[in-house]
Amino acid sequence: MSLDSPKLKDLLKQVESGALQLPDFQREWKWNDEHIRALIATVTLNYPLGVVMSLQTGGNTPFRPRPLSGAQVSENRVPDLLLLDGQQRMTSLYQALRRDQPVDTVDTRNKELKRWYYIDIARAIGSPSDRDEAIVSVPEDRTLKTDFARRVVLDLSTTQLECAAGYFPLNLVFDTQRMNAWHREFVKLDEANWDVWSRFEEHVLNHVQSFDVPMINLPASTEMDAVCAVFERVNAGGVPLNVFELLTATYAGDRTHVAEFGEYYRLPDAWLQIKSDLTAAHPVFGKMEAGVEDGLSSSDFLQAIALVRTWEDKRDGLRNSLSCKRRDLLGLPLVDFMRLAPRLAEAFAWVGAFLERQCIVNAADLPYRTQLVPLAAVRAVMGDETDTADGEQRIAQWYWNGVLGEMYGGSIESRFPRDVEQLVAWIRGHGGEPDTVAEAVFVSDRLDTLTTRNSAAYKGIYALLVKQGAVDWYYTEAPLSPGQLAAHGVDVRLIFPKSWVSKSHPGYASRVNSIVNKTPLSYRASRSMTGPPTAYLKSLMLESGMRPEWFDDVVATHLIDPATLHEGDFERFYTDRSRQLLDLVRSAMRKHTVHRGFAEKLGG
């Protein structure tokens, strides 16, 4: 790292030539008119501007570069420096002081503006405290108007009018020939302007033309994750950089790919196609109309690729462990992404089908999106080895232990690689249960606190009720299937209404919203569920055309004792259904649930 102080005029030349550009991950940003005027005043007073930061490229930029806004640069121009910090300042100064076009800016309400910047010579050679007022911006036609644009208060549309008003156009400050021509016109008007110009040159122009910009230059050897960390810390915007955005810029800057294919690699287009295909086949991955990052995200996909890539490296003796941390994603070469992306796309499609077999078909019903990352990586590593009966059973057991044990609710970066290695070994018969299976515990009275979709276990039990054969109470022809969930508007519905429980069983009022008192039913069935079960079951039974005992069998498919509903006995219903749901959980996890006292003993 080196600290330099180049002249502002030299930096602006580099902006114009393309020697200084932006990495493509830099977001577009405009300073408003007020900020730009204050910035120009700072430069004319030779006050400190603040440090800017750049990355040396060594003639081979790691990112796709793009010019600062307003600079016309050839696409083939490889920059010498990439600007990491100072984009707004350098863009504003370039457009205001060097470019022969109005500056693209905004007002305080973010309305688009095009402005020319001038300095009032008379005010500028007065007190420095008046310098902010000496900097003036005018519209694109160079006239200031008031009274709803009916009266002109300042007309600078010709050089003669500029000179007469004593307003120097700041875009000429580094153009010696044009500035001298303007100077000649100015002194022609009045010989006294010779002295005025001399003072203006001393107190303003010399400051601008000799202005130094403190600049930190990072060497070309700086690692990418360090560059990104530096960028995030020095940027005032406070918006963390997205790894996908960084890789987009990096891949677009891959000259080997351009040389081979004749164009740069468009990562967003590749991801859009992958995500579109996945969501079209499996809505559990999100809704495209809500945006390409809804549901399964680009970061999830990149993490799965990183897990597979580091798996291969470990297998080949190139590294000691699997990893999918930020630095692994940032270090993912384009050739490896292109090689592995189709494989992971197929793996995620398999994951979508697996989830459907678990009766999880909508993104809102997915317990943990993050758990899909190691699952897809395992499929990509093993291929159709996962399709054996034993492989499917072990994957399902691992999955449900992760969901019901709520193992993916905290820090997961270390769990990802551990689960991939341990699950692959377990399926292949080379190792014992993965930690996610061995460590998962479902405490019995957790049922009492599962009240909303915010809990993975809540969503898990809802899916398991469908999977084990629940029959809808209106569409009674067959058990609910994954395809019917959306078609019939199936959702979690209250069995005993809250108001009724509060009156008849006040001691259980706090448990009325528990998953124990809820079950998956169609919207049409819910319309008939008015009042307590003793009342609405008769209506539903009549609508079904079934004999009472047959309809009771339908109710029982939800792991409910029908007698407790007919009798309105919420206490007995709650106790019995809790027991049946615990058996359901135990079956999915293939282990016993744990009672609260025993869990506390384990914890102690």
C-alpha cells in the first residue's frame, strides 16, 4: 500500500482517458446539487478533500471496469487504477470541472437535474467565508428564472453575458486555451478587470490547478476479499457488497472468456435462467414475479458450488477441509462456476422433487431455505447414489432432524461442510450418524410454543401431517397430495376456536394457537368451521354425504380422536393429540422425543 498526492488535474485526465475507472460492482450514485457546490468551494479554497482509495491493476484488472459517469472511454481500455473510494467526489469534479456538458445531478428531493457550475468572481475574491455563496449552478440552458420560469434573473447563455455578469464557467478551469480566450473577453469589458482577474487567479484558479488529492493505492496483489472488505469499510453508503455483484464484475472482466467466446460472461443472465427453470418446476424455490432473489438466492447457489468445489479439492489432496465462506465464493474461478453450475442446477431440481415428496411445495411452507444448500451439494457429489431406498431414508432422516431439532436456526457456515461430509459418508456406509442427526432433540412441551410460521418445527409438523395421509374435511375423496395444497387453498386452520376455548377451558387459553390445535385444511372446509367442533362437524359431515363413522375416520387421519371434538373436551383433545404428534415427530426423526425434565438434566 502506498500513499500518494496526485494533482486533481492529473486525476481528472486519467478519468477522461480511462486510466482511472470503477470496478463494475460499484453502485451508481449521484451527489445532489448542494453537495457538488460545497465540494467545488472546498477545492477552490484549497481545503482538504479527504482521502480517495484505488487499486492498482498491473494491466490486468480482476473486475470488469467501467468509466466514471460521463467519461467516454473505449471498451478495450484497461485501467491502471480502479477507484474503490471517492466515486461521488471524483465523478462530480470531473463532470463539473473538465467535461464540456452539463452535470447530471439531483435536487434535495432527488429530482433529476442538469446543471452548469459557475463561480461569481467578485464574491470569490472577497472573504473565504463567502465562498459557498460564490459557487452557482444554472440549468442546462444557462439561464436562471423565477416566477414560474416567466422572469429571467441571470442569463449566462453566451460568453459575453458570462463576462458581463462576472461569472466564470468552471468547466474551463483546466482548459488553458479556452480559459485564456474567456479572460480576454472579460478584460475587454473594463480595464479594471485586469486587477480583478489577477486576484481571482491568485485566490481561486491557482488553488484549483495545483490542488492535491490524497490517495491510497492498494497493490495489484491485494486479495479480492481484502479489496471487498476495504471497500465496504470506507464506503459511506453502509450497504454491504453482495458476493454475487462482485463475481458479476469479476467474471465480466475475465479476458480469457472474452477471447474464447467473443463476449464477456453475464452471470446475472446465467442465474436468471437457472432460477427461472427451478421455480417453474418447483414453486418451493420462490416466485419470479417477486424478484430473482426471492426464495432460493444466488448466494445459496454459490455456496453449494463452493461446497462441491472444495469437496473435489479435498478429494484430490489440494486442501484439508470443505468450506463455503465468503472468501471461497469470491475465489471461485469462472471456469469452475461454468463447469459446476449445470450440475448444481440439476441437484437443486432433485432437492425440489425431494421436498415435494415430503409435502413441502410452497416457499412459505419451507422450514429452512439454508438447509437446501448442503442437501444440493450432497446430491451433486453423489448423483444417483441418493436414489436408493437406504439413501433416501437417511437423507429424509437427516432432513427431518434438522427441521424438528431446529438445527439450522443459528450459525450455519460450519454446519454446511460438516453435514456434507458426514451425510455422504453415512449414506455410503463409511461413517456414523451426522452430527445434525445425533444432536437433534425435540423436547415434548416444545409443541406448546409452536404457534407461528416463524418456527421451522411448526412448518415441519404441518408438512408431516399432510405426508402421513391427512384427508381434507371437505374434499374427502382421497388424502391431501402436494398438488392439491395450492389448488384447494390448504393452510393451517384452528380446530377449536380461540373464543370458545377462552370461555370453556380458560386454563388452556394460552395454548389455543399451538400447532396441537391446528391442522392442514382447505379454504372451503374452513368456511364451514363456525363455532365449536361439536357444531361444525355435523355441517361438514352432511356436506360430505358420509355416514358419521366414516367421517370420523376422515377426522382421525389428522391424528385427532374424533370423540374429543364431538364432546367439546379441549383438555382431553389437547393431551391426546400432543401424544400423537410426538409419535409423528419421533417417527420422522427416528428417535424418541425428550420430556422437559430429562432435557434439563442433559443440559445440566
